[in-house]
Amino acid sequence: METTVLDVDLRKEYLFEGNDEGCLVIHGFTGTPAELRLLGERLHSKGYTVYGVRLKGHGTNVEDMEKCTYKDWIDSAIEGYNLLKKRCKKIHVIGHSMGSLLALYIAENYEVDSVSALAPPLFNKNKAANFAFIIKYFMRYSEWEPRERPEEEMKYLLGYNKVPIKSVDEFNKLNKVVRKNLSKIEAPLLIVYSTNDETVEPRSADYLNNSAKSKLKRICKLEKSGHNITVECEREDCFKAVLEFLSEIK
């Protein structure tokens, strides 16, 4: 598929100015802000100020990603948080996949009005990835063929199709840091996940729900989507869950 100017633009961070409620939208591992662009646009249409952050080392090339640590990704997310904090009275943090780990990290350590974890990857199906701390010394990259998808989905899935094993190890470090502090989360919590997720174990949702100390918790279970729930066949259900959750907080 040819890369268009629109595709290049979709890889970049974006800011949609709205009211004094800000939504920080954080994409996933190897991905780009495009993955949550549709959700960001929907949130903005309801009046929210939306910032779609681009994590360091993402949306450029895998060599850039290889230079990053999980702390760089945390820094990127916090920069987005601070940007919205200067503009907005309320902050809602929304992340997909690794972006949900970063959203949870912010909720563990900063003041937020809510946190939404979309396909949170606390437990992953690829068990070999758990040994990335060893494998990285023998293999530099893991590569895969993108699966066939409808054009409307491919338009927003602009991430890498190979990943540095070192970066997988950094992902695991982030996961460990976030998982051990889930009990610090007290902000209203939304979890959206799919039982058909090919990447994440569904038990991640229950683990997060049981670990967080939030008084208000909501779970939305999807059954047809794969991992990329913000662009796949049930994306409207995902968007509806997020919007209803945010309106409930008001």
C-alpha cells in the first residue's frame, strides 16, 4: 500500500482545542497516534480538548525505537499530561495497549479525573516475549507480515511491522512497574477489552479491575474485535463505552 501525505500526517501528534476537560490519548507499542485518531475526533466532537501524543521512537523508524527505554515513553506521556494540565481543569487519560499501561502509570502517580484502559496488556499471549531480556542478546529484531484488513482499518494502522527485541524488554519493564502499583489507582476506571484479542490475555481486564482501588469502575467486553479495538469492527462500541463513562463522571 502506498504511503500518502494523509498517512504521514496521521503518524504525528495532534491537539484538538475544546473545553476545559482534556483527554490525553496514548497509542500502543510500535504504533502511532493514528490508532486513536477516530476516538480523538469523536471526543472532540463532544467538546473535549484532545491531545494525541506520539511516544518517543514511534512513528519514525525502528532504529529510533531501539534507542528508547520505557522511561522515555513515560516521559512522552507525562509531557502530554502537562500540556493538557496547562489548558484544562479536568484531565481524562485514555490509552490503548501499551498506551493503557502509560495511562495507568499516570493515574498511579498524578492527579487525574479518570483513566480508561483499552485492551490493557497486563498478561500477553506471546510467552516468548517474557524472555526478551535474554533473547535481545541473540536476536535484534522480530518481524511479521501485516495481516489483511479492510482499507478503512489499514488507514489507521501505520505502525512498524518489526520490533527491536530490546524494545520488547523495555515494554516488559514498564508492565512490571505499572502492575505492582495498580492498588494506587483511585480515579474512576474504565476497562474495554475483547475476548477475541489475539495479543492480550482476557484475564488482564479482571486483574486490573480487582487490583485498582477506584470506587467507580466500568468494564466493557467486546467479542468480535482483535487487539486493535479502536479501529476494528466494534470500534463504535468502544467509543460509546468511553463517552458514556466520561459523561457519567460529570
